[in-house]
Amino acid sequence: MDLDAAVGCVHGRLVAVCADRWAQFRSSGVRIGIIATVLIVFGHFAAYTFVSPALQQLSGIDERYIGPLLFAFGVAGMTGNFVAGSALSRSTHRTVLTIAVALAVAMPLFQLLGGTRAGGIVLLIAWGLSYGGASVGLQTWMIKAAPRAVEAASSLWVAVFNLSIGLGALVGGVIVDTLTLQGVLWLGGVCALLAALAIWTARTDDALR
């Protein structure tokens, strides 16, 4: 195969892949899943990147306890993953909506209830439990939204998920540098709320019940 033929072959495959991804995005279930993923992951990492200074400055927790608390957040996340996995078998839509609403409540509540050590710890665990189910919940959503094109929908989801992590951390840093630490918690909550509203619009989709 000469060079021109090889380039043409690669170009053709890229065009086919892009067309396939676009076709998936035109599905309402897939589209809502992607939007929810962007909002939840972006908002979470915008706020979670700065959870350590939030615990210290807002909750008054000593720096030496931050490591164990982040470990507790991870354990809570693992627990949330298993709980969500069980709930997803009963209702994908209700489970993912619950996760989004819980995140929309947990992050902004740091402004009201996170001013004490106990409040900060409780909210951190609640945050971990909620976000722990996000990955399995959103991935299950994508699989059910595109049962005949699981590979294409899943690869699109993974790409968007990873991009949202970087963008969330970047924007969170800009907000903390230019505005306030509390701003990223509000941003995370607003993003999760918008995700919940998007998820709610798919309540009549039989494939996602």
C-alpha cells in the first residue's frame, strides 16, 4: 500500500469514527448522559481539588488530620460505588438523579454547616458517598442509553469524563486565585444541580428506568 492510499485509509477511518460518535450524541439519552457527566465531573473536581484548604479554613480542621479524612472520603466513595451499583439494578434514572441531587446539596452546604469540625467531616463523608456512585451510575446510563453501540457510547463518555477532570481543576484554580475558596463549592453545587435538571428530563425514557 503506497503512502497516499495509507493516508486515505486512515482519513476514512477517522471520518467513520467521528460520524459514529456524532450519531451517538444525537440520541437524547446519550446526549443527556454526556451533559450530566460534564457537569458532575467538572463541578466535583473544581471543588474537590481544594477540599484540603476548605476543611482547614472553613471547618477549622488541623492539617495533620487532612490525610486521614481524605482516606475516609475514599472509603465513603467505595461504599457509595457499591450502594449505587445495587440501586442501579432497580432504577438507573432514579439512582443517577439521586446522586446529582446529593452532590448539589453536599458541596454548597459547606457554607452553612461546614463551619465546625463535625459539620465539615459529616459533609465530606456525604460528598464522598454521593460522588462514589457517580462513575458507575453515569457509565451504566450510557450503556442503557445506547445498547446497540456500547463501545462507541462508552468511548465518548470516557473521553468527556477525562476532559472534564482537567477542565474542572483548571477552572477551580482560577476561581480560587481570583475570587474565593467558597466560590468553587458553589460552582460544584450549581453544576450538580444543572446535571440533576438535565437527568430529570429523561424521566420518561423507558430504557433508563
